[in-house]
Amino acid sequence: MANDSAGLVGGFPRCAQCEKGVLVPLSDFGGQGAAVHFKAWVCTDPQCLFNLKIRNGDVYLNEPIYDGREDRR
Ligand SMILES: [Zn+2]
């Protein structure tokens, strides 16, 4: 994988927390199937999992990651 001097790996920004993984954008889908792009970014390193989410215009850093099975309260 190319690693240039701009700190991008494969076109994605390197994770500033672990400096091993890269941050990849996640898309979500609205109720009508319309994509909401770049709503969340997450580190690809399983030991790190640094994440950044944008919700209602606010930015949330390093929230716990839910796997979808856990009950939300
Ligand atoms: Zn990381």
C-alpha cells in the first residue's frame, strides 16, 4: 500500500492515536435508503478502534462501539 509524505494511506488519513491504522469513513442509510455519507470515521486497527462520529452537527470522539446485539438504553 502506498504511503506518501502527506500522511495518507491509500487515500485515507492515518490514525493519530495508534499511528498504525487508518481512519476510514463509514456511511449510514436513512429510512428511505438515502445514503448519509461520512457520518462516522473509525480506525482500522482492532487494538485501537479510535472513532469519530458526527451526529446532529456535533462531533463525538471515542464513543463505545456497539456490535448491534447489545441492548441500548
Ligand atoms: Zn488507531
